[in-house]
Amino acid sequence: MLLDRLEEYYDAVPRHGARVEDHGPLTLFVREGRGWPFYARPAQGRSGRPLHPTDVQKVRARQRELGIPETFEWVAETTPTLRAAAEGSGLVVHEHPLMVLDPGAPAADVDGVSGNVSVRIVSADDPILPGALAVPRLAFAEPGTQVGLAGTPQLTEVIDACVADGSVERAIVRVRAGLTVVAAAVEHGSVLSAGQHQPLAGVSEIVGVGTLPAARRRGLARAVTAALVADARSRGAATVFLSAGDDDVARVYARLGFRRVGTALIAEPAE
């Protein structure tokens, strides 16, 4: 089944950069060294018994002990009892449309964006790589699809942060190893939109697609996603999927041939 393949992928991908802790029906991934922290999720091949708030509380206590975020990620349809367990432990659950590319969808055109923009796959040695990692951070800090304030003047500071926290160094290693592929839309040497896909065993997830808020409404995210899809297919990925930020973003991906197959859930403490 499709969702079973996605579950196998979700369990396998973090193992390339994390220590794995078994907590019964839940698995906690702990990043080794610096970098964006991982999360807990349902254990692969678990018995299927209902989860309870105490299961979540046990893992949250371990996350606090390690000084990492108390975050959980899973698919609603494959682990339906985790939502009530997470909420019962005091976490807030966020929903995101889970979408898979129709295998018969035609290749999307990466052109059609306004301005003097080129869209390309970014190599490990490409000088725009730091910018391609920084742009989504600005995008997610100002969510939505409307034109916003942050633009290229704010990008330098975020690029410096990506260098300082080791994100650029890790990305170089992963790109060279073929574990991560980065695509970017570039205009006059500046990255305006970027994203990634992570291929593994015939499956790849498109992640982190974001556009500088000031550059939205130009078709850039669509073009970047099209480039990532084309690259994933060229690497033999039979299943290409993503989690959309919300229903508005999902409609953009639907025009590229993605269809909703479920709901991705993220649980975290209330702000």
C-alpha cells in the first residue's frame, strides 16, 4: 500500500543523521551533532495497540532531558490514536495535506515565471547553496501565499546563520552523497525561491519549498517544485510526495499533479 511505503520512508530517512531510541510504540530520533533537531514518531512495525497520553509523556520527558524540542510527526490515517494521545499530554496538533504525485502526471514546465529568473539544481560547490538554504527560513517565518515584507536585504543575515549553525556544511555532505537535492530560482545572482527533495529507495519527499515573501506571486515555488519533481523522476523515484503547508498551498501543488492521500500531523507544545 502507498501509505505503508511512506511509513517505511519516514522511518528510514532520519536514520542517516540521527541516533535512534526505542520507546515502545514510539521511536525518538536524536540528531548527532549540530543541526535542525529531529522528532518522535510511531515505531515501524509496532503492534498497533492504541497509544495513550502516558506513551507521549514518556517521550516528552526524554526530549526535555536531552534539551531537544518536544515534537512528534505522523500520518493520521496510519496511527489514528496518536492524535488523542498527543493532545491528552498537552500538545497542540497541526494538520497538513499529505500529497503524492500522480505517476501519470506530465512533466511540468519550469518556465513561466516572471522576470529574468533561472531555475536550476544546486550542486554542493555552487556559491548560491547558502542562499538556497536560507530562503525557506525567511519564507516559513512569514507563512502564507500573500506577498510579504522580507526580501533580499534580509537574506544576508539568515545566510550567516545557516553558516554558523552548520546547515551549509551538512547540506554539502548530503548533496555530495545524493541524500539531498536542492533546487533554486535565481534572479541577478540572488536566490528568490528554493526547496529540496530527499531520495531513498525509489521514494522521495519534497521538503522546505519556500519563496522570499517579497517575491511571492511570481510562480517561483511552482517552478522550483517542478524542477525537484523532474530530478526525482530522473533518479528513479516512483513515489514522490510532500506535505503542504495548508489548503491554499495544496492547490498550488495540485496543479502540478499532486493529489491528497492523507493528513500529516505535527504535535508540539503550545507557544
